[in-house]
Amino acid sequence: RRNAASGAVNVNSAVNVNVVAGDVRDPGLLTGMAESVDLVVANPPYLPVDTELEPEVAQHDPAHALFGGPDGMEVITAVVACAARLLKPGGLLAVEHDETTAQATAELVARCLDGVESHRDLCGRPRFVTARRSGPA
């Protein structure tokens, strides 16, 4: 929200960008936007709660931004469900995940979207998944 308010979100005037603050686990979130979204990008809290953190992470990042439930999948599950509802045919989802949940994330996404692809970070670890909603763009 701060980035959008400060003008950091600088897009061509022909592009419609909506920045929304809310809890993706709320089933009522964005109900009026069903099947109207081209792109959902998410970097949700994805660490399992028992993950040991490096000191610099533990000291500076709030827990709610890091931990995604017992297995790290709580918020990812909500993101995928929300994206499946919001994306129009041909719409794209990109969601970041922990390397330990790469397979679970890909399988979850494959239940409701097509063309699932896993991607690695610069260190070669599985880090995010992309997929599209089927149908003509």
C-alpha cells in the first residue's frame, strides 16, 4: 500500500491496476471481480511455523509476513482459491513458496488451473509456480 500511495506503482494510463488491502483468506474478498482479472501475483507468508530463521530475518521481518501455518500452505491455499475465482480465461497466477512446499504448491495449483510450471530462484531452489486459467484469453 505504501508503494502504491507513494507513486511507486507507475503504469501506463491504458493499464488498469487495482491495489487492494485485505485478507486473502476472507471468502468475501473481491467478490465483484470474479473472472475479470488478468494477473494475480503473490508473495504470501509461506514458511512452516517451525522454520528456524537467520538472525537478520528474525530481527527485522514480522512473523505474520513469514509464517504460513503449520506446513506453510495456509495462505498459499487461500491465494490459489482466490486466484481461481478471480482470473479470467487466459489469466495468469504466479505464487512464491518455500522450497519444501514446491510439490504441494504445484499440485494444489494444478487442481484448478492449467499449464502449471515450477520455477527456480537464482540459487537453483524451487521458489515459485505459475499457471493459467483455461479458456481463450
